[in-house]
Amino acid sequence: GGSISPSTAQTVNYNSTTTFTVTPNAGYTASVGGTCGGSLVGATYTTNAITGACTVSATFTLNQYTVTASAGAGGTISPASSLVSHGSTTTFTVTPNTG
């Protein structure tokens, strides 16, 4: 679902911060955790001040979207909504009224 760079162990001076570039693949959302603490702004994750060994871990979640359907007079469509993963398709049944 994406990448973090650098992806190897880093040496950081005591009480300093370090940064990582977090790049989700198309259709994914990134989040970063671990024991270092810090914040993700755009594609840059900056750790809190480092005072001991810690970890940074990036995870990537496939985006999902709600597709809402509506039918005008003269028929129906179902389901009324569908949750669809990025890059996937969904199916609706369209039924016209008689005549």
C-alpha cells in the first residue's frame, strides 16, 4: 500500500528529531505510529525529540467510498447505497415501473 523512506534503522543524536518520507500508493491513505511519537504533515513524518531507542511504523489503508443511488419517477434502483473500495466496481439493479 505504500512506502516509508528511509526504511532502515537510523542513528539520531540524543534529543534530536528525524524525518521520514511516507508515500501511499494511489487509492491508499497513510498513517504512522510507533514508539517515537511525532506528526505526519503531508508526506513528511517528523519524530518527537529522540531520547532512546524507538520505532516508527507506517501503515496504509485502501480508501473506500460510498456510492449513493437515486431513481426518479418511473422506477427504482437498489441498493440505495454501496461501499466500494478504490479501484473496484459495484452493481445496482435498475427496475422501471410498468409502462
